Amino acid sequence: MTLYRRDELTLSKLQKLRFFPLAVTGGAGSYLTNEDGRRLLDFSASWGAVSLGHGHTAIREAVDRAFANQAGASTLSAANEPAVRLGEALLARMPGGGERRVWLGHSGSDANETVARAVVAATGRPRIISFAGAYHGGTAGSMAISAHGVQKHAKRASGLHVIPYPDPYRPYGDDPTGGLVVRELEVAFQKDCPPDQVAALFIEPIMSDGGLIVPPPGFMKRLTDLCRSHGILIVSDEVKVGMGRSGLFNCIEHEGVQPDIWVLGKGLGGGLPLSAVIGPAPIMDYAASFSMQTLHGNAVCASAGLAVLKTIESENLMENAAKVGAELQHGLRDLARRHGLIGDIRGRGLAVGVELVTGGRSREPATKQAAQLVYRAFELGLVLYYVGANSNVLEMTPPLNLTAAEAAEAISILDRALTDLSEGRVPDDIAANFAGW
Ligand SMILES: Cc1ncc(COP(=O)(O)O)c(C=O)c1O
């Protein structure tokens, strides 16, 4: 029986988001090994988590060292050196000053949930603003402040105020600048959402699972200036696009905005479970025993995080993300000239989205074709998934040390997959058993 079939019979569907029958037996660098022995170029990196590629020596050595002299497993009731050092490194890394603290967790979800609870409790303001399409996590508290289509079953926080994320490719209210979103929030502040009731605005500096959407220039600045003028805290959810992926350490830096609170996850652990919140002491020290899990501040995971931070610097990975990401986008634009299915290419650094459409100017979302295309790409040796409200945006978040040759290999595989699709060589129902999202 295949590994994939054993997985189906054993592990719960509740935690699966599958696009094709990938069953991984190992990996090195930017490549995974599938159970049939094929090497697959990994353009997802487990949704951006494997930021240094698979099996990076720096992480392996850091984890080995930490485990060889294990400083417990938690920061709850004892300080440990790697957790404190990681906190110090993150404080030093973030722009701005003032007294700040770092909270360490396992995932983007627990980190965002912690922030959502802490800002409300510490400010006494009960409401939060977030974006339509936002994915801030999969726990009850992080889903409560999200507005992603996959979470239709989830309970939203009472008083959550959801605003549109201006998509330059599909302008909200025909306004590609996002100005209308800001004006509508001004109106809401005067009517049904009094700003003195709002604790925080949660931002994805690139709307990731909502469609890899880069906000229009100046929009985030205008929006955050408005919120700040009412004492609303700005939270940048950098879980997917932070940690150097965009070419800058924090993706929000592209917008000229300095948030009050940064949320890091995924790439911070380089593949191990690790997240962090960096924010002002009055919020982050609001109360003891407020948001804790036994393994939070785990010394082994914190050591991996330190290795990731060091390697981003020592291997110039932000520069690499910017350079190879630009080459990738260039190659994709070349593809777009030959394949009408590609409607838009966008992103920053190595966070790149390719929106698939039919119907030319009418930009009909090519939802079915996206599912067929990622399946065919998998058969041809490339792993990538799709995101977005219409499930039609290919998402590329490969390791930050991706080479130009690997980017070119991905383009060439996509070229073949697109050709196979347009020439009818990909069965219509190829992805029928894979729900995606
Ligand atoms: C922007 C953003 N925030 C938070 C999360 C949740 O992170 P995790 O799944 O690691 O809990 C995700 C996951 O996709 C994300 O993209």
C-alpha cells in the first residue's frame, strides 16, 4: 500500500489541505523526495515554513547542540538561554524603540490569537479590524479575527469589523488606489464602529492565503495613519511574508509603516514549530499566565530560530529573495506572453502570486484550471498550491536560498504544464479527489 493511502486511512482529514497525492519521504535544499523516488522542486516550502530549505546544516547543528544539553522544554516556569537570546535578537531586529517584550509560541495561529486577546484585555477596547480574506490562523481565537472563505464554519469575534483588501487587479469600487476603503472606514468610525472601541487593526502586508495580493502603493500608510489618529494599535501579521521573504526583513517596511506589534511564524522556525510576537511592554506584560502552553519557549525550537536569524544575515538571504524573486517574476512575465491563462503576476521577493483567468478582459477566475495545473505541475516535478477567494492564484513561497537555476527550472515545468493544459492533455477530473480550498 502506498504511503499516501496509509495516510488517508490513518490521519484525520480535519487537518488536511490537499491538492495532489504528495507523500514525502525526505528532502534536501529546495527539493523534496516523493514516495515514488521522484525529486520535486518545492515551490511552497510547506507554505513558507521551510525558509532555509530542507535539512539546512545551520538548523541541524543548532538543534543538535540544544538537544545535547537540553535546557528543559518550556519557558513557563523557568528562563532558558536560547529563548532569552532569541527574544533579545528579535528586539534588536525590529525598528523603533521603547520598552518592548517578546512572546514565543508554536504557530502563527497561537501568536495571532494571543495578540487578539492581549490587545483587547490591555486596552479595554473590545473591537478589532481585519481584512476580508485575511487568514490569521486556525485556532478559535485566530479564526475569530480572520475572514477567509475556508473558515465559513468559524465563529467571528463579536464586534469584528471587516474591511475590503484593495486588490489592484480587481479594484474595490473601481478605485485601484484603495482610497475608497479608507473613506468607508472613516464613515464606519462615525456610525457603527466607534474608533475608541477598537483595540487594533490586523494587517497582512501581502494578503497571502486570500490571494497573494500586494496592496496599492500608499494604501497601508493612509489606513494606518487614520487608525493611529484614533489610538488604534497596528498589528503586522508577518507570519507568511516576513523573515526576509519579501526582500526586507519585515514585509510592512515596503509600505513605510512601522507597526506597534509584529507577528512572526512559519519561516522563523525554519521548519520547526516556532512563532513570536514583538510588541510594547504595556500590552505584552499585561498579565502573567495569560497566554501559555507547556512547550512555549522551547529551547530546541528557539535555537532553530536563532540559527534562522543568523543564516538570513550570513547568507544574505534577503538580498537573494529580492534578486531571485525578481528573476522569477521576469520569467513568469515571459510565460504570460505565451499563455493566456496567466492574468496577473505579483508579489515581493520570494512571495509571488500568479492569478489564472479566462475570458480575456472579463478576468473570469480559472478555478478549475488552477486545480488541474498544480496537479500537472506535481506530475512534472514541481510542488506549488493555489490560494485566493476564487482558488485561482498560484502561490510561490520557495526557500529563501532558491537559486536562479531553480527558478528557471520551475518556469520551464510551469511552461510544460500550461501547454499540456491548453492542449487538452490534462484530464478534466484529474484533481476531482482533492478538495484544495
Ligand atoms: C498571514 C498568516 N498568518 C497566520 C497564519 C497561521 O499560521 P499557522 O498555520 O502556522 O498557525 C498563516 C498561515 O497560513 C498566515 O498565512
